Amino acid sequence: MSKKLFIAASIISISLVLTACSEAPAQKAASQQLQPIDVAEVLVEPVQNWHVYTSRLESPEEVALMPRVSGVINKIAFKEGDSVKQGDLLFQLDDRPFAAVVASLEAQILSAHAALDQAQSEAKRAVRLTERNAISTEQAQARTSTLHQREAQLAALQAQLTSAQLDLEFTAIRSPINGIISRANITRGNNVLAGQSVLTSIVSNDEMYAYFDIDERTWNSKFADITAESKQQVVMQKVGQQNYKHEGYINFIDNRINPSTGTLRVRAIFEGQHNEVNDTLRAGSFARIKLAANAITKQVIIPERAIGTDLKNRFVLTVGENNILEYKLVEVGERYGKLRAITSGLSKGDVIAVNGPARVGPGMPISPTTVTIDTADIAFTLSSIDDVSLVAKY
């Protein structure tokens, strides 16, 4: 009997040893499967919604330069594509025919002055003779009439001289505005016609306009209190740029809704040649305009990379009890740099997997590493914009 008990005890002991040996690697393997994941508590920040519109930049002043007088181009006095100042000489026409007209009229005026002096003298003499009844009244009136004719002839010649002097001055074609000049459409030696021949074009570049249309519903719900005097701030991105580098403001709001489109025309103004980011703006450039709604609301903010896509749904992974990831549907809002607002699905205090479902999935236990969501240089509202470097982070 004792032998049987010994054998039974030995079998039990061996079984316990084998069970312990099999459980130890399993527990070790389970502990090794825990994925180290960065987690962070969601932020709740006051934010403004941004609305994006497309536009083409327009120069406040554009000139299609045409001559005021007809003539032959003698000289082109500018370098194509250069900046020009108001009053700079651009084209010089052959001025000799115009100078000859001026000289002729000046000579005629000298003759008219002499004739006027004679008429004045005869009119004064006629008055004296009339007092002595030396000449008839009709003769005296004739001399007075001749005086008035000489005065009118002189005035007409002086007016013609003024016109001729203007024509002579207009042979020097000067820039009417400050700006950038295009190429010369007509070269030296060619004849040009007054008011018809387009010599070149000039666009001002100190400032640029951007017109865009806001639908009536959005305007009434988001921007109804905006006026041109309030100078509502906007930011702009050009084609090929990643950031919204240019800062401007609204300076014009149309006086009526377009009944055909149901939109309101709005204009923003931006500094052009001398903007702070040293990035010249050109008329005709395509641009995206971002305009912030005035209403400020508090919303949950998380990193964009924390959001996953499941068919038509957006979701994030939250950390639940025992560090097990949970699946939560969310609705996303505005983007702020690398962060995204969440309009529903998350609340204050929720902890999320910062890198999203890249390496883990719902129901998985993890080994969490707590990190902080970086909001440096992110502007959530207009009041947090201090300079262009912040604007560039939108």
C-alpha cells in the first residue's frame, strides 16, 4: 500500500512541475506581447472655425498704356519687367512736328499781340475824336469792334498754343502709376496711334486685392457682424505653398447679395511688394483665403494621426480599464496645423492612443507611455495670432 502511495505522490509531483513549467513561459509570453504605445489626454481648447475660399489676386491699379498723340517711337526708356515710378519716362515719340506747331503758334501770337496793340490805340483815339465830333459814331464803333476781334483772335491762338504744348509734352510718355511694367508691345521706329496703340501694361504691386464670394447662409450665420471698418483678419496661401504665409484683412463688402448665385462679394487686401514674409505677390495669382468665424467655442483637440478610418467612419482608440484599447466613433471638425478638432465622440478626460491604429487595434492590452499633445505655434483663434510665423502654422 505504501508503494502505491509513493507512486501516486510521484505522479502528482511530476504533473505539478510540468504545469508550472508550461505556465511560466505562457505568462512571460503574455507580458512580452504588451505593445508600448504613446497615450495622451485630449485637450479642450477655445477655437474658431475657418472657412476656405478661392480667389485670383488683382492689382488695385492696372494700366494699359496708350499714347495721347500719334507719332513715331524714337526711344524706349525702360527695362522690361522692371519696377517703375509715377512720372518715369517710358517711351519718347518724335517731337519735331509738335515742336514746329508750337513755334508757329508762338509766332502767330506775337503778331496777334501787335495787331491788338494797334487796335487798342485806334479805339482810344476814336474815343477822343468822338468827343470833338471829328469822326462819326459808326467809325468809332467799327474801331471798337476791331479791338474785340483782335482780343478774340489772341485768346484763340493762346488756346491753340496750350493744346500744342500739351501735345508736345505728350510725346514723352511717362508712367501714370508706381508698379511693375510688362514688355514693350511696339518697338522703336513704329508709328503709334493716339488712344489706340497699346504700348505696354503696368500693374501696381504695393498692395493686392483678393475677391471671393461667401454664400448667404454662411454669411448670415457666421459673419453678419463683420464690416469693412472692422478689418476682419484673413490669411492667404498661394499655389505651391504649404502654409498660409500672407496676412491681410477685409476692406470691402458688397452692398447686395447676388440673386443669381446667392452669394456676397467680399474683398481682402494684402501687402504686395513689401510684405513681411518677403514673398512678392503678383496679379493674377491663384490664392486660397482662410477666414475665421467670429464665434468661439470649446472643442476637443487631438493629433490628426490619432484618427483612423473604418469604411465611412472616423474613429480613435481610447485607453480603458486595465489599459485595454477601446474603439470610439468620432466626428471631426476644423484642422489646426497637425491637430484636429473633434465635434463629437470624445470628452474632457479621455485618454487616446496618440499614433492611432497604426500598430494596435481595439481590445488589445497595451503598455502606455504618457505624452503631452504639442500645441506650440498653433493658432486656434484670431486673438492667438501674434505674427506671421504663427499664421504660417495654419
